[in-house]
Amino acid sequence: MIPLLLEGFESAFLPCSLILLIPGAAAAIAARQESNSALSGFVAGSLVFAWLRFSGRGGDLPLGLVALLLAVSVVLLVIPLVRRLNLVSGAGGLLTGIATGVLWEPCVSTEFGALLAELPDRGASGFGLTAVYMAGVLAPVLLLGAVLHLIPSPALILARPVMLFAGAGVLAMLAVATAAGLTDNIIGQLVEWSIT
């Protein structure tokens, strides 16, 4: 398990993980004070859909639906409520996680490559091992969530418009790129850069 987690940490610093890390960070930033809810939803969505996809249990969605999920997540994360609901931010993060879990092409090395070969036959233990790998891959996003949680509320209030614009803007651009069919080329390039 430790080698799998370490391989996840290594993968977090390769370009092929950017398709998970950038949208996860964008969702957390756009959610502002509710970043913990958005990150929880993001981790759950990306983990479940990555596991479904790689274990052969489903998890493939048409690109048009993935783009729609990203667009809806933007709306959920920017809803201008005076008292934002954690549930709304969590749902925005969940949709972002589902979309990126479908799009993500992992950086496959020894440990995760062996797991991928066995995943269809492993059942619940395969889900747990996938979660260990993804914990390593998502470590930078989880660290960002911890930092956002530690920033005092008054400082976040001043930064809210910038955070909202930056986070929602990144997710909106990814939704447009996905709808236009550009994500396959982008992901392919990220994987190629990771190999070289």
C-alpha cells in the first residue's frame, strides 16, 4: 500500500495529473468558505468515477455530458447566496470530480499499472487501493484545502471576488474545451509530456 501511495505522490507532480489537480483546486477556490465541502465532493466524485472506469464497471460518459456536468458545477459553485449552503458547494465539487474522474488518464507506473491489470477482479479491495493511489495524486489539492481552511474569514471575504472569478473561470474554460472536443488532445499531450 505504501508504494502505491508514494507512486500517487510522484504522479501528482507529473503533467498527466493536471486534469485532476487544476479543476480540484479551481472548485475549492471558487467555493471560498465552503472549500472543504467542495473538496470532499470533488474527491468522492473523482475517486468513484475513476474506479468505475478503470475497473471496467462503467464510468465512461459522453464528452457532451461531461461538459454539462462541468457547466452545472460552475453554476453551483458561484450561486450568490448570502449564507452559502455546504450542500451546494459539495454538489459543485462532486460534479467537478465526476467530470474529471471520467477525463483523467493516470500516469501509470509499476504499482498502479499492476493494480489496473487486477482492478476488474478485486472488488471492494480494488476500490480501497485506488483510493490510496488517488490520495497521493490529490495531495496538492488537499493541501490547498487545508491552507484555505486556515486562512481567517476576514481575509477570505476580501479575496472572495477574485477567488470566485479565478476558480469558476478555470472550470468554465474546461467545460468549453470539453464541449468543443479539445480535451482528448490536451490530455494526450499531458500524458506525452509525463512520459518524456
